[in-house]
Amino acid sequence: QVYLHDGHVNIDNNRAERAIKPFVIGRKAWLFSNSRGGAQASAILYSMVETAKANGLMPVDYLMMLFEQLPLLNNDDDLDSLLAWNINADKNGQ
């Protein structure tokens, strides 16, 4: 009923449902994880992909950059520079 009083509010939640659709599809696949470690690895990878998307990065490009840069790190302090929100989208192929 809120949208009756404020014309700026959407009449439906299609946008929100489209945003969570990849998670719902993934959740069905995760039901068949063979081990706790496998499920945790899937969750970490999913989080990395979604964080890249949320920060305007192409997930494949971001992951490739991580796989190239992570072996070159000397200490944990350098890790902050590789977080998705610290990456310039122009440097990530966009």
C-alpha cells in the first residue's frame, strides 16, 4: 500500500527478485556439496563473484587479476589493495 501514497515507490519487487536469482540457483546446486570444505569453497567463490559485481567489476577479470596478483604478495598488508572495492573498474577491463 505504500506505493499508493508515494509515486516513487515501485509497485512490485521484480528488481529485487532478479537480483537474488543467481543465489537461488546456486543454493540448489549447493545442496549436493560432497563435503563441508567443498561447500565452504563454493561460498567463498560466490562471495567473491558477487562482491566484484557489486563494485562494478567483471567477475572473470577480477578473479584472473586475483590469481595473478595473490602469489606475488609478501604480507597481509598488501591484501587490502586487491579487495574489490579498492580496484579501479578501468583497470579491470571495463
